Amino acid sequence: MPLTEAALARSRELNDPLAAPLARYLEEHVDEELGHDETLLGDLELLGVDRSAVLEQMPSPAVAALVGGQYYWIAHYHPVAFLGYVALMEGYPPTLELIDELVERSGHPREAFRTYLEHAELDPGHRDRLDRTIDALPLDETHEQALGISAIATAALAARSLEELLTER
């Protein structure tokens, strides 16, 4: 949420052809993401992970780079770069088959996968709306490059974050 809100605030500050349509998209995106953090914390609690331990833990360097890079591009380049992050994070939602396999292989209760289940249901529509938004924006070559760089960085840093988590566990 804070990252999306930062992109929205920066979009509202700008006076260029992308600013208004980007702000409209981000206003809706903020509403779409409400409560997802609480759902994830609830899932972790079902797995025996203390909520306060999660919130008090310093994020790893990979997580800081993943999110921090987006803040930097939003503030010092253009918030359109954030759409590369959104495209990667919401563009490939989990399938119900994958969730079933994760439940089976992990032995964890299905109730602990609410975050995945919500994203399996909601993200295909979010992805389609994002695609329509990107297609409608008057992007120039530099904006398209920013989207691509952001998406590539997101993929690499999200993978590194998961690797760190798996090593830790």
C-alpha cells in the first residue's frame, strides 16, 4: 500500500500526459490492495509465525532493494516505472491447481493460503485492467524502457527475496 500511495502522490504532482491517467489507475489500485497485508499476516499466524515478529524484523537487503528501488524510480524518474513492478507482481497470479499442490506438498492447512487464494481470484482481472491502462497511456520509448527495467529488476529481486526466505527456513 505505501508504495502504491507514493506512486499515486507523485503522479498527482506531475504535469505531463501520463500523470492524470496514471493517477486514475493508481487510485483504483490502492483500493484493490486494501487489506492484503492483514490477510498475509493472518496466514502467517495460522502457520505459527508471530505477527509482531514479522513487523519488527528488519527487511532483508533483497526486500529493501526490491521495494526501495521502486520508491527511488517513483521519486527521481517517473511513477510510470512502478507499473513494471505491478505487472510482474500481479501479472502471474497463482492458479488453483498450484495452490492445491502447495497445500498438499507443504501439509499446511488450506486456510493458511488465503492470500494466494485471493490473488488467484482477483489478479487476473487486475492484470487485464493494468494491460488496458498501459496500452492506453501515451508512452514514449523511455517510458517503455522504464517499465521493462522495473519488471526485470522486480523479477530478479523477488526471486532473491524468496531464496533468502527459503535459506532462512
